Amino acid sequence: MMRVAILDEDGVLIDAKSVSRAKKDDIDCGDLPADGSYRYNDGQFVKNGAYRRGKVDRDRALYLLIRAAVKGEPVPQECVKWCDWYAKHFGE
């Protein structure tokens, strides 16, 4: 089994999945924590200097949720994804 990275749009390691066989574009993240504390940059993982446990993603999810509520829109998918990530790493 291999643990491959799930990165956000900025290359931040936000999750990982185990696969039996890596695809061409998969990035092995080994045993790095998938909590935003590492970023993939120029072919390697580096400490994410802007890391604060979930603060940036949490703040954005909260903003999007409030904006959707004010406009009477459905909960944005980014909020749901953040909730799923939080539940996986910290429990319900």
C-alpha cells in the first residue's frame, strides 16, 4: 500500500488516501500529517509557513456558509468538504 497526497489548489497537503498502485500523477506523501502543515513545492514537501491548524480553510468555509445563508443559497460544496475533512481528523 502507498499513501498518496490530496492537495488543495495551493499545493497544501489536506488529506491522503491509501492505494495499492500509484497512478502517474499520484504524489507519495509517506507518513506526513495531512492537516495543512505541509505544502508540495517544486517536487517535494516543505513545511507550510502559513500553517495554522485549519484556520484559513475554516475561515473561508465560515465566510462561504454565511454568504450562502444571507443569499438563501444551498451550502457550498467547499463547506461540506471542510466538514468532512474535520470529522475525519478530529471526529464529529
